[in-house]
Amino acid sequence: MTTISDEQTAILRTERGLSIAGTRITLYDIMDYVTAQYPPKFIKGLFDLTEEQINAALAYIEANRASVEAEYQMVRCLRKLKNCGCTMKKKIAI
């Protein structure tokens, strides 16, 4: 696990990807709602985050928008592949 932020509530890189410390919530989960333009208060309540956690997540996303967006797009593609039920999954190690 690598600490990405030195804030009290850190963003960590785990086996699931960029995650909010102390949770199993990834920044990709948060990005689903950020890209749909849900307000931070809604996202905070949906994931039962503290003010510090949501602020750290949103600040990290904003400060690293290009790289987070690129990883997010890859995660979305992998989700679609996993859920498609097609034979291509067998050819690609997911």
C-alpha cells in the first residue's frame, strides 16, 4: 500500500486502485458520481464518508485529474468486459 496524500485522511494505492484510507471505497467509485455531477454532500452521504474523507478524495481528483480520469476510464472498460458475458473475456485475463 502506498500513501499518495500526506493529509490526515490519505488516498492510498491498494490492490483495488486509488482508495480512501480506512475504507474499501475507491476514487473510481467516487468518480462515477463526480462525472454525473452529483453534489459532494450527496456523495459523502451515499458512501458514509466524513467531511475530511470526501474533501481529500475530491481534492486528490482535482489535483490529479488527468491521471485519475485515465485510470477511471480503464476501470470502466474492465467493468464492462467483466459484465458483458462475451467470449472475449476468456481471451483476456481479467
